[in-house]
Amino acid sequence: KVHGVIASPPPRAYIASLGDSNVQVRFHGWVDQRSHDFLLVKSEAIRSTKLALEAAGMDMPEPIYRVQLSERSAMSANASQGPAMPPTAASPKPVSAQPPLDTRVQTDLQGAMDLDEQSRDDDDLLSIEAPRE
């Protein structure tokens, strides 16, 4: 919905990586640079995405630190009983079943590529017949 991002081919989003306390999502969209400034459109897309995530109840990730506190007297009293065992971690929550994502090749750019190829006056440097050095 950001002005300057064209509808065809459609914008895309995918999970790029999973971190310790974050999920990195990449968004891609085509910008009509004849009428819009690419960097301004990119900035507005980032701002709009952040606001949409916050409106959906998602917080921006923050670094997480684990701090363990213990009392000296409790440690010395338990020293005769051997080393203390750390508490067991809670079992992970099951992931809800979701239909698999369609990861087949997307051909929505093919029409634009064919049109470009037909309107080209010069040689296609990616062609098998292109001159090589």
C-alpha cells in the first residue's frame, strides 16, 4: 500500500533468518522510479511495516539476558549435598499445523521479461549466441 510500489509483480515477503530473540523478515517490491524516489519509498515501507506489526500486537525485539542470582548461605548449606542441578527447561509449545508454503518458481516477471526482450534493439548479452571473451 506504499505509494510508488507497483502492483505487478506483487511485493513479496520471506523469512530470511531466525536469531536468538528475533525473526528477520525480508520484503521485496518493485518501485516505479520514473515517478517516485527509491530511498523515500523504501523508508516509508519500513515505517509502514513497523507500524503494522505494532498494531498487530508485535513488539520490536530486544536483547535478552539471563541472570542467575543465588544466596551465598544457601549455596554453602547445599554444598554437602553435591552440586545443585539447574531447573529443567519447560517443554516447547507445539507448533500449530499450517499448510505448507508454495515454494514453486514464481513466473509473474515472465511477461515483463518477454516484453523487454521483444522491444530490445541491441544484442542480449545473456544469450548463448552472445560473443565471449
